[in-house]
Amino acid sequence: MPGRPARRRTSVTDVAAAAGVSLGTVSNVLNRPERVSAATRERVERAMVELGFVRNEGARALRAGQSRTIAYVMLDAGNPFFTDVAQGIEDAAEAADLSLFLCNSDNRPDREAKHLAHLQQQRVQGILVTPVDPGADVLDTIARHGTPLVIVDRIRHDGAFCSVAVDDVLGGRLAVEHLVDRGHRRVAFVGGPLSIGQVRDRYDGALAAWTDAGLPPEDLVVVPTRTLTVAEGRSAGEQLAALPGPRRPTAAFCANDLLALGLLQQSTGSGRRVPGELAIVGYDDIEFAAAAAVPLTSVRQPRQELGAMAADLVLDEATNPAHAHRQVTFTPELVARASTLG
Amino acid sequence: MPGRPARRRTSVTDVAAAAGVSLGTVSNVLNRPERVSAATRERVERAMVELGFVRNEGARALRAGQSRTIAYVMLDAGNPFFTDVAQGIEDAAEAADLSLFLCNSDNRPDREAKHLAHLQQQRVQGILVTPVDPGADVLDTIARHGTPLVIVDRIRHDGAFCSVAVDDVLGGRLAVEHLVDRGHRRVAFVGGPLSIGQVRDRYDGALAAWTDAGLPPEDLVVVPTRTLTVAEGRSAGEQLAALPGPRRPTAAFCANDLLALGLLQQSTGSGRRVPGELAIVGYDDIEFAAAAAVPLTSVRQPRQELGAMAADLVLDEATNPAHAHRQVTFTPELVARASTLG
DNA sequence: TTGTAAGCGTTATCAG
DNA sequence: CTGATAACGCTTACAA
């Protein structure tokens, strides 16, 4: 078995030599084939195949001064919400003939910073990011250095970047209005930490709807969580179960679907009927929400549209000299299912 | 509000001019700082900050002849199994001081091919891929052109690449042995198409265990699916429910967890008790498996280890002249939970 | 210790 | 329509 192919790859020069033309002609075949006679072109193309020529994108970008790549730095690749957003970006990128690279910060600021630095060194055309902290200085630094950057699913209130997000205050409202409509008068808000803008907004919307309905604020019980994960949802369920009967909420609004699924599992697993004894509303409407054993009522965000819009915005910033930053907000929608409709 | 920063970014030359040194010195500050006097170095570093210098990785790689990036082309970013594999790769890559780009083929051969082509044009150090079709010619083409390539979670039987996978025949065995142990004498295998190597192997292992137990092959009923998704799991549930009582299996082994979750949901949703009337075993042990309303018995694959090993293999192929292709196989493990333990 | 110059692979310009 | 040449930003001998 022979070793790997030699270290140096074949270049336009090699192709030119093999085809008996100058390298300018090879470049023309690549970039303006119409300027080359059919015969020559064919000879060059044959040489390319024979030599296994692969264009060096780095050199090309170096010369051109810009690349054909954008990137999305995800907050949590394990959360289906973000992979759906990524899907939307991918489709938009494909339509614009751009390639998309995905990176996962996994909620870690250090990893996020590393990815961002690497991407700007790669001179990608633009960066989409769902940041750990939308206020973080790294983001400004990237933008200041000239790489277009769009914030996805978060808002930066100073308008320093384009951003696309969903109206989470409204989403929180929808969830609680639904529960109030179904007759619940003691409801838990499960989620945290409130320092996350999303969580804060959903809570604010929830509280607004609650008081608008004339209900006492103390009957909207906050069950704080450390993260937005299934495991934390389970432990929230234990906390709820520990409350004395009269103080125990008859419904819970969870800040995302992972929490809701954890809560659902803990509840049914320990014998509480859902929605009979505890109604549950999630947030995001990920695929697993509908697929849960008790299909989950959830607030749906237009995930793919979110991604597609973000892609359009970076592209505009990268190519349109008259670009102005925009904050685009989408409207969420409540999807009622069995977990509240018993 | 001023427009974006000027098109041209500051280069080593600019930094050199600003710091009053030659560009060679700037490069030394970047690459062999010990060769530069402290005073000069500091002057250069200050200039870098002031000018907002960002190293151009494309140019660097061009000159160096190699990049510090590897990539993983995922089969389905929406399947938590693959994001966990990616997590393992990311950790290994970080340890080796490499950056990882993720791409998602979304089960589409055309998208896979596009990503692979783009990556080899980017001259990444190596490519990890879970291919739509491990036998596809594109893979050979990549390798022939000199980019190290490792197949993840699939096997290429001709040994043309390194690969890491899990012993799926054994996994299938474990699942069915467990069910037989629990007394089941009529079992469904839910999964398909059998043209997918994984599915085929799991089925073969299941059948082997079944006949080894002295049970008649026709009592291991195949319920074919078109894809490995939650939706197909649900429709498999409907097919099972439609079978006349005596012909209806008392347990199902699903080719992955998404199918199992769909089946679980359809079953409990239509009033069948799990595991009382139908025991269910999944495959992959994704996080949602344990979090399902009836926690799912599943065959666990060492996902992170799979990813980490794959990263080690590409790295070896990229850097070790004596590299020889290896097929690494991991051993799966059955995790028994409520869905079979009633 | 610092500076100079060549070259990585590509593309665009401009003269033939 | 073709071919020589410069330039993109960086690294690395090698010279000063």
C-alpha cells in the first residue's frame, strides 16, 4: 500500500505545464471560461482531472480580498432549537451560494471567543452568533475589526449590530394567557437564571399577562433553575412536588422545552397526571415537544426564518455599502397540545 | 453613525510601519517572540492593538502549506447522537490546538459533496465524515487528492480509510438478548432501510441472538421504516397496533432512539401500556431517551469517545508519515430502564 | 537582534 | 485569445 499522496498539491502552474499553456489561461478557464477557445479549455480541463487539481480557496480569498464563507457560532449544538436555526441559515446560505461553517460554543465564553477569533482570522464574510453574553466586548472587537456580525436570538440594546430575535415578552404573555384561560390560578414559572435576556423577557411577559388578568403576583411562583436543560427540569419537578398541597401550582410555564420535558418526565414518573394535576407549557416547540409521551403545549418560534433572516442581514452588511443595522423581531405563536388540554 | 471600517484590513506591513520596524520583525513577534528584544516586541504589540491587527489565517496557511483546522461533516445535526459525537471531536481538537468546523449534510448527498469539496479547497488538515453512503466515490476522490479523511460511525470494508464505529451486530444482540431474558417470545424489529449498514448490522445481531435462543425466525417481525425519525416511529406504532392480537409482538427493538421515542409516544398516546403491553428498546441512548416519560431502555454507544478517537486518527494521518489506516471498533452497552423493566 | 527578499497559489492587468 | 507579471499577507532563510 503506497503512502499518502505527496505533500505538495498540484497548482495552476502544474496544470498549465501539463496542458502546455500559460497559467493565465488556466485561470481563465477557471474564472472566465468564455474567453478561452473550446479546444484549449478542454485540454486544460483534462489536465486538471488527470492531476487531481483542487483550487486553493485560501489563496483565492487572499487575492480576492474576501471569502465565500459565513459561519454560525451556536450556543448549544445539543439543543434542537439551535440546530433548526442553523438549518434555516444553511438554506439561505446555499441560495446565496455561500458555504456555512458551524461552531459550537457550548455555553462557554472561552470557547466562543476562540471560535470568533479563528473565524475572523479565516476572513469569513460574516459571522452569525448566538452569544453567551450579548453585551460581551469580544463582539464589538470583531465588528470593529471589520467582520460583519449578526446576533441571533438575542438582542443588543445599543443597536451596535444587526440582530434577529423573537418577541419573548409576547411569548411569555401567550403562555400565561393560555393557562389563565384554562382556569389556572396558581402557576409556576420554571426557568433561570434571569440574567439571560430570553428568560427575563419570558418571565416579564408572563408576569404582565398574570397581573393584567387581575391575579396576585405572588401566585405566579418562580422556580429558579441554573441552566435550561432536561436535568434541571427534573429537579424543578421535585421542588414543585415538595410544596404543600395548597401552595402547589396547578400549572407550570417553562422557559424552554428541555426544562418542560424534564419536568414532564419527573411528574409522570412520580405519578402525577399531566395535565390533570399539573399542566405544562414549554417554549421553542422543538420536534421532541410534539413527540413527548404527553405532547407538549409550547410557544413556537419561527426558527428557520430566524436563521434565514440572519443570513440575509450579514450578507447585506458584507456587500451593501449603504447597509444600516436593523433589529428584526419575529412573533411567536402558541401551539396548544395535550399537556394543557386534558 | 460612521460606515463600516475600510475594506482593506491592516496587515503586518502596516504594523511594521507604525512600529518603525521591518515586517520580518513583526512576523518574529508573532511566531518566535523570544528572538525579539522586549522593548521592540512591546512596541510592535502596541501597534497591533492600536491598528486592530488580525492575522490572516488564509495567507498563513498558504505560506505554511497547512492549516490548523479540521472539520466534521455530520449526517444529521438534528440528531443528538451526532452532536454528541461532535462534542467529543471538539474536545479532542481543542486539546490538539486545532479548530473544528462543523458542516451538516442533512442526509443529502449533494450537500455532502458540496461541503467536502469546499473543505478540501479550504485545505483543512483533515476531514471527519459520517457519510450518507460510505461506499460513495466522492470520499475516495477527497483522499486521493491528499486530504486525510476518517469515516465516523460507518465502516468502509475495503479499508481505504480510517474509521471508527461501534459494533452494531453486538448492539443488536444485546438488545434482543435482553428482551428474550425478559420473557418475550414475539418481538418486532423496527427500522430501515436495511441498505443502511448500521440498520443492517443491528438487525443481523438481533436475528443471531434470536435464533441462538432457539426461537423461530418468523417470530422476529420486521417493521420497516423509510427513515430513522420520530415520525416514522409513530407510524410503525400504528402498524403494530393494526396487527391481530396473537400476531402482535410484545416488545419492539428500534434501530435508533428517535424511532423508539416515536413508537413510545404513539403507544402510550393510544392507550397501550409500556412496558406492560409493549416493551421498547432503543439505540444510541441519547439524552432524550432517559428523559422520556417512560425512560427508554437503549443501547449506548460511546459517542464522545467515538469522536475523540476519530480526531486522533485524522491527526495521525495528517502528521505521521508512517500512518497506517485503522478500523477502530467500540463496544456498545445495554442500559436497561423502565421501558422494558415494568 | 533586526532587515531583506523570495515564494506559497491565485487572479487581474495589460501587452502581444 | 493568450501569456508574462504584479500583487494579496504571511513566513522563513539568510544577510547585515
